[in-house]
Amino acid sequence: MKVCVVGAGGREHALGVALSASATVVVTPGNPGMEVLSPQLRCSAQSPEAVDADLFVIGPEAPLVDGLADRLRACGRLVFGPGADGARLEGSKAWMKQVLVDAGVPTAAHGTFEAFAPAEAFLRTLGAGPYVVKTDGLAAGKGVLVTSSLDEALDDVVAKLSGTAFGDAGRRVVIEEGLGGPEVSVMAICDGRRAVALAPAQDFKRVGEGDTGPNTGGMGAYSPLPWAGPDLVGTVMDRAVEPTLAALRARGIDYRGVLYAGIMLTPEGPKVLEFNVRFGDPETQVVCPRWTGDVAGLLAAAASGSLDQEPTFDTRAAVGVVLAAPGYPSSVRVDDPIEGVEEAAARDGVEVYAAGVGRDGLQRLVTAGGRVLAVVGLDADVPAARDRAYAAAAAIDWSGMVYRRDIAAAVRQEAVG
């Protein structure tokens, strides 16, 4: 089987490696680091429509919202990824919230606003907060403010509604009550009617240690979750994923792709923070190395509407640390030469996935984006996997490299305490 993975980041690199265990893989457009670190992958500058493949796996949300899956299916291609109708779950947070309400899925109290006065009035009903302000449209994982300051929330509403912060994506906002509890990610593979869950993960969205600073696309993740009960995944599937899939079917939407549930484990039970319509990033980088069996066959079955198997996972734990360029998540510096990456990737129990990576005129790998690499350690438990990830990360360097040093640290403390 030949599989075309659409995208250019660390998520697509991790997917490509997992798929390559049972298929030939081309990534479009990919990035120069992918072929260096994973020679079994081939990157192509061709558009997805020009690639000849048996299965297309679409990574990022933007092409899904733009209808790439529909265009490929119209050409007779087998596609893992929802059409534009289903991709509205991520393309419009307001629409997603309405689907959740209709499906009876537990979620935060919320409101949708296009004008400041009613938005301010709603924020003031939320008491002392925390307050959550989200762009309605796509914002590359950066359109969410969580704050305990009402003034900061009000300023953020002004910036978003005016278009200053996120352009048209922010001219409508969704405001929510802040929820408390651990946050987990559960990704489900869907064939339109049936869904099966992948191993859960937890990611770290803030740029700074101790969960400080602005939200990013994610600074690290780990899987599995040793502190979570054995019923967690089943509960999320029963209360969130299955009702949402049924609500989409009721709207005439044949959803074939991954449904990513961001869940807050509140004292009242799990509540959905968001649904995404693609594999999570950086969660995919810690779930894929644990995913065993015929990944390509399973995704092809889901794409064809005939999902008949459950995914299986390595018993090892995976901890991923994102290495970022200076200035991330706002204005970043690029074109810094990357040193030590191949040596780090050659270590036992380590995977390195390339995201914002390019080449310079000397053919050196250089930084080319905000999140540059994801360094993943694999070992018997989370603390040991964490040690491998950080030892490998320490072997990589470029000028101004930034990364959090507390990814999965709490799990380590629980394990040794």
C-alpha cells in the first residue's frame, strides 16, 4: 500500500513513521528533516491532488476545513480525514458547541459573541473566573486565553473582535467558564458509524515551566497516563465521542477521520473542552511510537467505512519534549543551524520528529518555524522515558533554543514518591 500523508510538521513525521511499518509513505510537502531522520520516508513538493497513492491521510486542520478531503474523494481517492462539513467542528468553535449541546455532551457553560457589550455582560456573570476566551475560527492552537483577570479577558475580547489579534478568525468569540481538573486528550478513529480510541495522552500548552506564559501549539506530551483510572477512555467514548458522532450522522455528515477530544476531568466528571478534527500535535508524537500493528490498514478501513479492528499499543511509555525557536509562540527567529540532531535520534529508545526544519545554502538543517523538533523518549515507565527524552534533547542545540524542563515532571514525582 502507498500512503500519502499531507502536512509538513512533527505530527505528520510521526504518522509517516508509524504508517511506514506496513506501507510505502510519501509526505507532501514534508520538510527536509523528515528524510534525514527517517530515510524510509519520501517528501514531495507535489500537491496532494497530483500524488498517486492508495490512501491519503490529512494531518493539519486548515486543509480539512478548506475541503481537501472532499476534493480528493471527488477524484475517487480513499481519504482518512473528514470533509468540510465535519471539519466545521474545528473550523467554528461556536458550531462545535452547538453540536455538543444538541448531543447532550457535557461541556463548559458558554456563549458566542460578535459584539463587545454582550460579551462583557456574559463575562461578568462568571464571577471571579477563571475566564476562557476563544477565537471562533482557526488560530493554529493559539487563539485561547485562560485568565483569572477580568480586565485581561475584556482586553482580549476587544483585540479579537476588532481583528487585531487573529484577523477574521477572531471576529466572533466563544467565552466559557473556566473548568478545573487534569486535562487529557483522547483521539478516536472513526469510520462514519463506529469509533475506536487510541491511547490517551496529556499535553502541555503553556510556553513556560509551571504552566506559565501564553498558550502555544503544545510544548510536550506523554502517554499513557498512569494516574488515570482504567475506565477513563471508555467513559470519554460513551459520553463524548459516540454521542458527537451520532449528532453528526443526524446532520447527514459521514465523518471518516480522527476525532480528537480535549477533556477536562472536573469534579463533576469529564467535560469536553474542544473537539479537533485531526491528530493532536504534540500528542501524536507520543501516541504513534506506541501504536503497534498495521496502522495503514486500520486507517484505510476507517476511510472505507469498514472499521473492524481495535488499535494496539506497546506497553512502554513515551514522553515528548518540544524544542522551539527563540521568540515562540509570537515572533520567532529562524535559519539557525541545528546541531546534534542525528546523533540524538540514533540513541536507543529515542525518536526525533522534525517540524519547523529547513535547509540553508550549505545544505545544513536549520530552524524554519516556531516548534522545530519533538524529542521522544520510550522506556518502561514515564519517569524512565522522560530521562531518555531529556538526555537526547540536551544533545541538540541551536542558538536560543527553548524548551520546557518540566514535561511529565509531576508524573515522575508521583512515581518516586
